[in-house]
Amino acid sequence: MNTSKLPVSSKKIPLDVQVKERFDSMLEQRKQWSNELGLNGEIIKDLYANLVRYFIDEELKYFKSKNK
């Protein structure tokens, strides 16, 4: 089941959010799309990686605070 478009509350936190294979696959796809558009795929991949890690960290903080 692809949970990327489901509301945050329906995800299994934290395991589903941090699945390395899913994360790496998403980054490689963004890199490929960027390269196809003539952009620097490595830079776009790094940008997405930083953004996604930030949002994962924020999600985890939220769920930890809800479980106190």
C-alpha cells in the first residue's frame, strides 16, 4: 500500500516514514527526472533528501510529543 498520499495520522510511525529503500528510491527518481529536464540531478537529489529528512524529523517530533 502506498501511504505517501495518505494523511499523516494513517501512517505507521516511525517505521513507515523511515523505510530506507523507499526513501532511496524516491531520491533516485527525482534525480532521474531532473537529469531528463537538463538539471543537475545530484543537486536536486540532495535538496529533496534534506527536505524530506527535515519533514520526517518534524513528524517524529510531533508524534513523540503526542505520546507523552
